[in-house]
Amino acid sequence: MSDEMPVRDSVTIVGASLAGLRAAETLRRDGFPGRITLIGDEPHAPYDRPPLSKQLLAGDWEVDRISLSPTERMSGLDLDMRLGQRATALDVSAHTIDIEGVAEGYDCLLIATGARCRTLPGTEGLAGVHTLRTLDDSIAIRDALRSGPRRVVVVGAGFIGAEVAATAVGYGAPVTMVEALPVPMGRVLGDTVGDVVAGVHVDNGVDLRCGVGVDEVCGAGRVESVRLSDGTVVEADLVVVGIGVIPNTDWLDGSGLTVDDGVLCDETCLAAPDVTAAGDVARWPNPRYGEVMRVEHWDNAVEQGAHAARRLTLSDEEAEPFSPVPWFWSDQYDRKVQLAGRPRPDDEVSVVDGSFEERRFAAIYGRDGRLTAVFGMNRPRQVMQYKGLLERGASWSEALEFAEDQI
Amino acid sequence: MRVVIDYDLCESNAICMQIAPDVFEVRDDDFLYVLNETPGEDRRASLDEAVQRCPKQAIRVED
Ligand SMILES: Cc1cc2nc3c(=O)[nH]c(=O)nc-3n(C[C@H](O)[C@H](O)[C@H](O)COP(=O)(O)OP(=O)(O)OC[C@H]3O[C@@H](n4cnc5c(N)ncnc54)[C@H](O)[C@@H]3O)c2cc1C
Ligand code: SF4
């Protein structure tokens, strides 16, 4: 054991998914000798979510390919895995956690309970209406798509909705995608780039309806149609709702933690003495942006899981802020989309590689003389290069110069 | 130390290239190239990070 690691007997991690598992792996890799308990309420061994809307949903992969915990990776980690068990309460001043209603003590706690899908009011119990977050969700939607050509309505053109639409098109199903914003992802990418993303769906035959909401999902017991706010009615056998997520913090009522759209942490991911949070459930002030944020991306769960785990073994003086440049990818049809940074819809945009027409390009975003983001469509190398510039805090002119040099 | 890529899984998103540019390179043909298949022990921390952060779990490091 290294000198700088104060002796802690054990770490309890709640949420046995990406952030939680990577936290456990980090502790062991760093030489943490104590007991590590991983508690998760899903019955399944930890699995990866991105394929749930892609390869698994498409039927290209079977369930065994999405495991996050293959034997060769788990061997030697010596984890005390408690699957199918839910944390039901926490008391940070008493250092106790309730598992399935039974209180037990903890030394250090890492909260990685992620998020669940927002649902459309009034659709509870209506067959054929789905959200997509878990393995079981993905299998249910896949089975519905497999059972023949179905009229699919996707509500929400965010990344999950877009991927579901793309995968459903692959089954030959007629797909209508409904988006409340005038341009899909316009609020993130701005209208110019958002229009290109929209164009990819239209090229692939999706009936894209923007600027309209859903007034009602109709059907007796099983969905039959969706009534939109412009009065039109779209017939549907299968509805997939992708309208965002809610952090899983209900079990933290009365815990002593501050919960406000996620578990509020300090810059170092500490939520209370001996308690940290990571992944989709964590909200923290990212000093790079001077902004309190919650990031719902795969890479963030990995990095923050590792950071929050190490934080538990460090003193306040040793602890470092968590200041990543957010990054994610999304696969739609044959396009790989990636975004790094924090663009705003009214940032300046410059295409630095390829072109919108080819649907193969990298575009950089800038504001106040600074580079703020890079978006790429089938341009992974370029996205990573500009992500490097973002991490260095490059100026807008530096980024443009870099682009010049690449030609 | 030996770097092994499962090219059936790799989707060339270049995360590994950002972490260890001396070992990984995604070129303009959008394929990943391993520049150094047997990096020295001093690169272990970076390679471990690349293994962790590869979204496709496509990288293995063999001793
Ligand atoms: C369909 C889909 C596709 C995605 N695709 C991409 C992509 O292409 N690119 C990208 O960057 N990101 C993608 N993401 C996002 C990425 O998967 C998430 O950011 C990541 O899973 C977050 O990990 P997490 O561990 O923080 O939370 P989660 O993965 O949500 O895990 C939290 C776990 O905690 C459990 N839990 C909750 N409450 C309790 C409790 N009280 N007690 C015990 N256990 C509890 C949950 O059941 C769950 O297993 C996708 C997500 C989904 C759903
Ligand atoms: S990070 Fe993984 S998927 Fe991405 S290029 Fe490297 S090996 Fe391939």
C-alpha cells in the first residue's frame, strides 16, 4: 500500500453499472486493499448501455457481447457483488445505508445510481409504448421490431431517439420521429449543424416532424396512434419515447445530501465527508467552465467513476478538481457522430474538414475568442485532435490556424 | 507489454489516440493503426487508461 493512501477499511459503491464498476476497478488498480462492495438493483451482471439502442437493438449482437464484467476483467478484482438489491435510504451523519430496508454501516460511499427515463404522462400501462434505458427495455423493443413491419413513432430526436429511429429503419419499418424543437438538437448544436443531422434522417426515409409536441398517445390497452399538437394523427404499433432522463436520487431523501437534479458535489466530486458521486447521477461545478453540470455520457461515467473513487482515498488537501471536456459519440445509420466540449446554439461555427453536403465533416464552435466545441460526422480523428485543443483551452484563432495547417 | 486490438470491435473513434498518440493512430482512412505494438513499461498507465476508456472494449494489454 502506498504511503499517501490513508487506511480505509472498505468502500461501498451503489449502482453496479458503468461508473460504479469503473470506480471499483480503479480502486483495485491503485492498490486499495480493503473490501469493495458493489450494490446494484438490476438482476443482471453489469452491462454496457450504448449497444442497447444500436447493435443489440438491431439484432446484430447477442446479450453476451455487452457485458461490462467479463471474467478476465473481473478476476482479481475481488468484489463483493450484491446484485438485485436496492439501496433504500442513506444517513450521511450516521454513516449508514439501508439496503432493502435494512441499515448497515459504511466507511466510504460512492453513489453511481445513474438515471431513468422520463415518461409521457398518460401512457402508463399502454402496451406498445416503451422507453429505453435497460437491457430489458432493449429486448422488449427489439422483439416488437422483429415481429414484423410495424409503424414506429419515436418521440424526441435527441441521441437516443435518433439511434432508435435509425435502428428501426434498418428493420424496414416506417418511422415517424416527432421533435418539439424546430431543429433536432438545435439547442445543443445550433440550427446549422442540427439541420445536417436532421437531413440524415430524412435521407434515410424517416418522416421527421419538428416543432410539434405529442398531445396524446391513443389506444385501448395497446397503442394505436399518436395525436400531435398540430392536430395530425400518426398511426402507430410501437412508440419509443426518448425525452430525457431523471437522476435516480429518490432513495436519498432525508440523507443529508443536497439533491437538485442530481447529487450535488464539490469540484472534487465529494458530496459529504466520505461520500462521492459519479456518472449520470452526479452534479458538480466543473472549474473548466465555471458551471455546475451533470453529464450523461459514457466517457464521463468512466472518468468520473475513477475520479470519485480516488477522491475517497485522498485528504481534502490532496484532492483535485474534476475538470473534463465532455465528450460523446452516437451511431446513426452509417454515420458516427461525435461532440466534444460545450457548444451553445449561437456560437460561431466553422467547418474545418469535409462538408455538410457529403455528411462527412468536422465543425468547430467558438465564442468570445475561445474554442468551445467540436462536432464531427464520420470524422473521429479530427474530433479527437480538436478535443486536445479544447483540453488545452485553445483560442478560436489557434483552432483556425490548426485547421489551416491540416490542409 | 503487448497491445492487441480486436478490429471487429474497434470503431475508430480515436479515444486511444488521444490518450497515447505514440501507440495509436487513427488515419484519414478512418482505420486504427498501432504504431508500437510492444510499448515499454513506462507506458503502462496510459495504456491502462486506454483500455478503460475504449468505449468498445477493443483494446487488450498482454504481459
Ligand atoms: C440506450 C442508451 C444508449 C446510449 N448511447 C450512448 C452513446 O452512444 N454514447 C455515449 O457517450 N453515451 C451513451 N449512453 C449514455 C451512457 O450509457 C450513460 O452515460 C452511462 O450508462 C452512465 O453510467 P452510470 O453508471 O452513471 O449510470 P447507469 O448506467 O444508469 O447505472 C446506474 C445503475 O444503478 C442502478 N441503481 C439505481 N438506483 C439504485 C439503488 N437505489 N440501489 C441500487 N442500484 C441502483 C441502476 O439500476 C443502474 O444499474 C447511452 C445510454 C443509453 C440508455
Ligand atoms: S478507443 Fe477503442 S474503438 Fe476507439 S479507436 Fe481506439 S481501439 Fe478503436
